[in-house]
Amino acid sequence: AASGECVSTTQAVKCLMCFICVVLSSYICVVYTDSINKAGCGVAAPLGRIVHGAKINRPQVPWIVYIVIKYMNATNHSANIMCGGSIISPSFILTAAHCLNRKGRYPLSATIYYNATRRREGPRRKAALFIIHPWYDRLANDIGLIKLQWPISFDKFVHAVCLPTKYYKLVHRPSLVAGWGRTVEDGQSSNDLLYITSVVLPYELCKATFNKSSLLKKLSNVTVICTLSKFKDSCKGDSGGPLTTWRQKNDLSVQIGIVSFGIGCARPDKPGIYTRVATFVPWIRHQIAKYN
């Protein structure tokens, strides 16, 4: 049932844990509760795809997850890829669409690890559903959702990140990205959760750095964010992970980006490209309401 739709009282059991039911005679009007930005989102301990990164503790990014996704490869053998993601509600993970669509191939299954700083450690959940933005084409609209088979229980070590409720002025704003990706361009993925801080670039400056590449021809500042940190960057294995900043009025963490792509890792003057989350919040809300 959709929000605002009236259903017969025999369907009332579906209201449990998913939405508020208002009884009107023999029918029930369904009103979904807001499943994102619940009280407690974005609360993180202060900081005392990651190149030259520093280790980070669970309470500093309590929404981050490590995702192992199984695909059938071109030779009809199963293969795993690793991505990052973020908890946005007890049952939904936000990640990059390119983690969920590998050259037209879709996942066979996925395991989501949370509440841990080491790869493949901590509690886990299985994926029940993969949702890819309908306009995704690798360089644009790189956003997807994973619905979990069972919801995650929140506590001080595990809870959701806040999502933007409006367009923030992001240029020159400090940001943080965390993940288990490679620590050097041709190296191995990190076993430890690492983070870097960077600064959001003006889009014009970002586009100018790619002036010899066709990568940005399909993109606009409506759908992407660029960041730069000298000798530091997200890298392979960090894809899908959250880029966050802080609300000035209450210091809560807000996810402004999703690790999407770049040219190499930590190359001088080559910014990282992130999906701009604020643009897609209405789509996220709709998918959660649709599949809850």
C-alpha cells in the first residue's frame, strides 16, 4: 500500500513496524512514518577508498558497513566484490549503483557487515533486495539501496547517518570519507577501517581538472560533488561508502556524498567524484516507502 492509500482492515497486520494506521470506519488509511533522519541519526564520537589514511573507531562512523557482493562472472563462476555503504534506517543501506550492477550483471547475493573496524568481522545481515536508480549509467545517478532481510538494532555503536533535508552550501566545507579500500593505487585493500578528511571543491574547478577527459561531460553539480585532499583519496574498495560533513548548529554528521569514481587514487590535483546525496533524497524516501 502507498502512503495515503486506504486498505481494508484485513490488511491491518501489514501496518506493524512499517507505517502508522489510522482507522476510518472499516478501512485503514496508511501513512508512512519517515524512515530516515530519525532522532539519534548522525551522532558520532569526535575524531582525535583511503590513501595515507588514519585508523578510525566504530563510534566515529557508527553507520558505516562493509559489503561483500557475489556475482556470476563472464566465465560463469562466482566472484566477490567489496564495497562500502551506510546505514540510513534499520532495514536500508545506501551505496553506489555501480556496486550493484557490474557490466549488466546483477548480484546473486550480498552480506553486509556492521559494527566493526576490521573487514568481514562483526555482526552481519543478508540482502533481501537490490534497488538501482533507474537512470544510472555508471557516470551519472550512481546511487542504489540494499534492503536487509532483517533490520539492524540500533545502539550507541550502531545507528543511522543523517541525510540532507536541504541543499547545503558545500564549497570549501570540510568532509570525511571512510572505508576499507586500497591504501595505495596498486596495493591491497586495508584490513582496518581508515578515514581521511578533505575539502569540497567548486564544481568549475573540479571540471577544469578533468579538461582532457570525457568523464565529466555527462555530469553536473546537481548530481555530483568533488573533493580534494593532497596525497589522500578514496580508492578501489571504498566505492559506495559515505562522504559526510557536520551540521554547524548541532554537530550531527550528514551524508552529502557516495564514493563514485576518480582517476586513479591520490594523484596530484585529481579530485574524487561523489554522488550528491541531497539530489536523490526524494527518490530514497520513495523507495523506502515502496519496499517497506
